[in-house]
Amino acid sequence: MWALDARIPVSLVADPAMLATALAGPEPAALLVEAGSLPTALLPGLPTMAEQGVAGYDTRARGRCAWFTRVVVLAAGAAARAMLAETLREDRLAAARFRLLG
């Protein structure tokens, strides 16, 4: 019997200093941050969905944003991390598509 979890892995990063390390790697990653909290000094020139003129969760499937195989979330506050974990646990659509690592 095979056990394969094809959901997109989601990594939580609490410290902006660890963001570059979390994003490094051979697999492309989407970055999710709270509005206005992107540490631009770490990621100069990073295009955002807003800059690309796209919005919504279907942009990946419709080819309107770069393809990614994992998600990195910068969530500095404990409340934000708890909310994300709860969403991935309780929301059926999110739980079907994404899995929280660690």
C-alpha cells in the first residue's frame, strides 16, 4: 500500500531573519506575509501578486503567478501562527490543498 501526501507543504517562519534560509532551496516557494510586513532588505525586487495585478487563490491554477511547490509563511506573532494552524486544520478546502510542516 502506498501512502502519498500530495498537498502543498506550508512552513511557518516566526523570525524575518530566518526568511532567506526558509526560501532557499531547489523547489520554488510562494511567500505569504501580512500586508506591510515584507522585509524588503532581505528580498529586493521580489514581485508580489499585487504588483502583478492578480488576486485570489486561483491564480496559481490559472497560470497568473509563478508556479510553486511549497509555501513559506512569515508569521511573527503567536496569534497569526495559531490562526494559520487552525485554518489548515479546520477549513476543508485549505486542508485538502495544504499541509503544515512541523
